[in-house]
Amino acid sequence: MAPRSRPTARQARLGTELRRLREAAGLKAREAAGLISSTSAQMSQVEAGFAGASEARVRRLAAHYACADEALVDALVTMATDRTQGWWEEFRGVLPPVFLDVAELEHHATFLHEVVITHVPGLLQTPDYARAVFGYMVPELPDSELIPRVEHRLRRRAVIERDAPAAYETVVHEAALRIRVGDRGVWRAQLRRLLDESEREHVTVRVIPFDTDHFAGASAAMMHLGGPLPQLDTVLRDSPNGTAFLDAQSQLERFRTLFRKVEQASLDPRRTRDFIHHLAKEL
């Protein structure tokens, strides 16, 4: 089978985890390849996500690496054998690959924890709000790119609207609620959407007011996606240079702690709804 031209973030993560198991076993790539009658080049492609791995190969490698964590091995087998063709595949070749990666990771997430400072969370945006966000990009996007981005953002909502939705908790800074991305009408509709979404049983919305003491987390924007096991979690961070996918255990623990700190600084869900109601009356 020819190598992939570009592995998805999930395919690359499988390779990363196999490499970590190999390194923990103290084996070099060529040594591991010899144990399964492969080559070091093929092993490198698997560990980089450019080549797939069958269930049998994943289990053989785990056995050679003396991995006794059966739950982890089963989770890696699922990642290796999953052939889900989700709705995001409709955007392949239309949007940058990172858009598809985010949607796929959200689809498989067991929970989603998000912190936003300057914008309403993408999963909770109205069509007009999303259009205003993407419409502000420089250089300005033509409709052929703007329309698919808005549609993709709206379809990401499937993760909290499906029959078995992921538990979603977001902490939103008051700045994101006051920056008028669109006009007054767009903003009123967006606040109503936030209130409506906060009523869902599996959606928790919290707000950090401007007058919160001892909050220095303005750089804490992130999305933490739960994996089938904690060591398979992923953190997404956006920057002017693009989206970073973080999965080192030290990084995951750091952002778990950061989310707890931000959560502790926020209003509880009931007070958050009261806060948003009051803000809407000011408009």
C-alpha cells in the first residue's frame, strides 16, 4: 500500500503512541521492525502516520514491547482499524486539512473542555456570528472559501447534537460576550443561542466576569478533548501560525490543571445564565 500523502491528526497520533511504546521498551526502530519481519523504513512510516497498521500488527508490536496495559492496546487497535468516513470528508480538498482533523477529533472525543477569551466557542456560534468571524480574515476570503468554512463550523455542532453527545464544558470570558463581532442583531441572537445551549443536559457554560479577582489566564484559550483513556487525550491551541495538537503527558497534565484553575475562577452555570440574561438586557 502506498504511503499516505498526509496523515490525519488521529492517524499521526496512533504512530506517536506506537513510537512511545517502542522507546519505553528500549528498542530502536530497526530492532522493532525485525521483530515483525518489516523494515526500519516501513516502521518509520507507521510511526509517522504515513502508513497504517493492522490489528494483528498493533497487537504484535505491543506484545514485543511488553505493554501490559490491555485497555491502551485495545484503544490503539480501535484507532488503527477505524474506517469512519464522517461528514467532514465532504470538505476534503475544499478546506485546509486542519479543519477536518479538528472535526474528526471532536467526533471521537469522550468529552470536550474549552476555554475562550475573545470569541464565542465555535461549537455554539450562530451562522451570522461565524460568518462575521471568517469574514474578518485578512486577506478577505472569497465566497468559495467563506461559505464552506461557515458550513463546516455549523456542522461541527453534531458532536453535541447527536443521539449520544459528548459532554461539553466551556468557560467564556466576559470579553468574548462584549466584543460585538457582528451588529447588534447578530449579537442578540448569539447571546440567545448561548442561553439555549446552556440548557442542554450535557452542555455546561461558565463565564469569567471582568471584575474577577486574581485571574491572569487571558492566554488560557484551548480545547481539551478526552480520549478513550486519559493518556490519549489531545489539547488544541490556536495561534496566528495555526492550530497545534498537543499530546505529551506533561502537556496534557499542564492543561488539565490550567482548565481547573480557569473553571474555579468562573461563575457557576446558574449565575452564568443570569449574567448573560443581564448582559442581553443592556443591548
